[in-house]
Amino acid sequence: MKTRLFLFLIIIITLLSGGCTLAPEYTRPASPVPGEWPRGAAYKDAKVDAGAPTELKWQEFFTDEKLQKIITIALKNNRDLRLAVLNVERARAIYGVQRAELLPTINAVGSGSKARVPADLSSTGRVTTSVRYDVDLGVISWEIDFFGRIRSLKDRALEEYLATDQAHRSAQILLVSSVACAYLTLAADRENLTLAVSTLETQETAYKLIRKRYDVGLVSELDLRRAQSQADAARGDVARYTQVVALDENTLNLLVGSPLTPELLPPELGNVSPPREISSGLLSEVLLRRQDVLAAEHRLKATNANIGAARAAFFPRIALTTTIGTASPELSGLFKSGQGTWAFAPQIVMPIFDARTWSAYDVTKLEKEMSVAQYEKAIQTAFREVADALAVQGTVNQQIAAQQSLVEAVAETYRLSNARYMKGIDSYLSVLDAQRSLYAAQQGLIAVRLAKLANQVKLFAVLGGGAE
């Protein structure tokens, strides 16, 4: 019967103490960025007419099958992402510990003691020996949360856990976009290597032809050395791009977390299936659903809850220690009738003067102001990243068209210059200039095509797409 009354008392106190907190009511700060995306010549071709891809999975966005397989491997093996997952689990465990502070800790304690008292200290004037055995079930110094201090700390731990979870989602998006960009960069550099090898073959063929003409006295040594310099430069480019491709593969292997088989690597950029075209949405409100912005808001809510804990420190703290059990001078008599014991010892501590309490309260208010600034900065950074991606999206197709036209024009120039040289109309210098211009234009075309694909990946990531 006593045990039932004891548990009933604990339940009633728990329900009464779980009502209120002193944390201020949370209000989301106003967004510090314009409601619409930038306008102007750089954005006129950018797509801003549909919803943001926050719910679009990366499997739907990336259409290249090899890239899909590589991203899947990276999500399983990448150590940074694994660490982010462990951080989420840690934050959840900390939240569980803080939430458990609201509940009493019930312990069962068994003890025994035996003491000898000399005659001159004994109340009977004789030597006495006392023996006592106890078995108790009780709550030791449980703080009853009348003013919400523990509840506010629990809310703070919950928001910190949610912020960590959003940080994990943000890390996943970063990993997916980094792997995709590394894959595209490798493909572009492999195409550059192929172009360098082709250029080297052309230059070596030209050098051999001019060497034969020089041997029979048809051309000067100056033309021979010019042809040799072009071949040597192309040979250097082949070595440089061979090195760059190897470094790209190492970067991709690090992101993936394990070496990739050759069949998963892209042969060149032209063989990569491009990602889906997406738009940014009509309004910048979509940024409020971005994972890093959500994480910043959860941290803001955590500092808001911490103010409640600081306010509660000005109010009394009520603690309860209570036990029920049995005691006997003999071990065999512990559980006989009439040996029951109980203790009820509430304690109230009223703060009178503690300068640290006021300083701690000021700290919590300043931390909230800092969190507001960090939240607003996260939104501003997100706005800038999306605006940058839209500026590239609005102009990159024009750049590709112009660069493609340039390649065709320079290729025709090279053909005409070479024909005029072979007929003896022009010097070899014009052929060399046309060769250099064509090579640079072809490299520029690869670079701008890579920029377009990488920007599609960036726009997908900065809009918060790809998280699972």
C-alpha cells in the first residue's frame, strides 16, 4: 500500500511540474533578403518559373548511370558523412539524457552497519554494540521543475539535436554535389587529354613533313624550329593533363571512400548524360527550407530556450528526497511486519544574491542576438549562392554558342592558313598562330561546357535538393 502511495505521489508531482517554462515566445526573424531573385541582363534566360527542388531526389536529378553508382558508393563509404551521422546520434543521445532529468531517479539501496559505543559515551553507562540493516526504495534529491528550468534545457537539447540532423542533411547534399563536380571535372580533363594527344599527333606529323622539306631545302630552319616548338608544347600538355587526370581520380576516390573501378570512370565530357534542367522558384522564400538555414533556425530556437533556463535560475529550486523501506537489528527480521520505515525530506533553495545569475542571463540574451545574426547571414549567403547560379544559368548558353562559333571559325582559319602555306603563299608563322588559336578555342569550349554542367549541380545543391 505504501509503495502505491509513493508512486502515486511521484506521478502527481511530475504532472504538476511539467506545465510551464519561462522561455520567451519564439518568433521567426524577418528574412533579410528581397522576396524575388535579381533581375537584369545576366538573369534574363535563367529559369525561375517553377517550384524549388527541395523534394527532388538526387537519383532523379542525375541521369548518368555511372555517376549514380558512384554517388551511391560515396554515401555508404565517405568518412565525413559517417562522422556527420555519428554526430546526429550523439546529439540525440544528449537530448535523451537531458529529457530524463525531468523524471525522478528511483534507487533501491541496501545497507548494514555495526558500531561499538564505549561505556563513558553510552547513555546506559555500559558498553553497547548497535547493529542495523536497511533496505530502502526512494528518490534522492529530485528537482521538481515548477519554473521550467529543466524543461527549457530539454528544449535546448532537442533543438540542438534537430540542428545537427539538418547539418547532416546539408553534409549529404555537399557530398553528392562534390562527387558530381569531381566526376564532371575528371570527364572534362580526360577530354582535354584526348585533345592534347590529338594535337600532339597533328604537330608531330607537321614537324616530320617540314623536316623532310627542310632536308631538301624547300623551307628555312626557322620554320623547322617553329614546328618543333609547337610539337614540344603539345608534348608538355599531354604530360600535364595526364597528371591532372590522375589527381582528379585521386580526388574522386577520396570523396567516394574507396578506389573506383575503371569502368565507372567517364571517358570524356561528351559521353556524360547531363543532369535535369531545374528552376529556382518564383520567390526567395524557398531558401527557408534549405538545410543550413533550418539548422541555423534550430540553433536560434535553442538559444531562445536557454533564456528560459537562465530566467528560472532567479526562482526557488525545490528538491525532494523520499524513501520507503524496512529496517531491523537482525538480517533475518528485515521483512517482518512492523519493521517499515519512511522518510520525506523536501528542500527549497531561494536565491537571494548571486551576481553570476544576472551575468549568465545577459550571456543567454547575447547568445540569442548572435544566433539571430547567424540565421540572417545564412539566408543572405544562400540568396547570394542561388543568385550566382542563376547568373551563370542565364548566360552560359550564350557563351557556349559563341565559343562553338569561335572554334568553327578558327578551324577554318587553320585549314586556309595551312593550305596557303603548302602552296607557298604564306609563311609558317600564320599556320602556327592558327594552330594555337584553335587549340585554345577547343580548350575553352570544354571549359564552358563543364561550367554549365557544374552550375546545374550547384543550383540543385544551393536550393536544398538531394537530401534523403
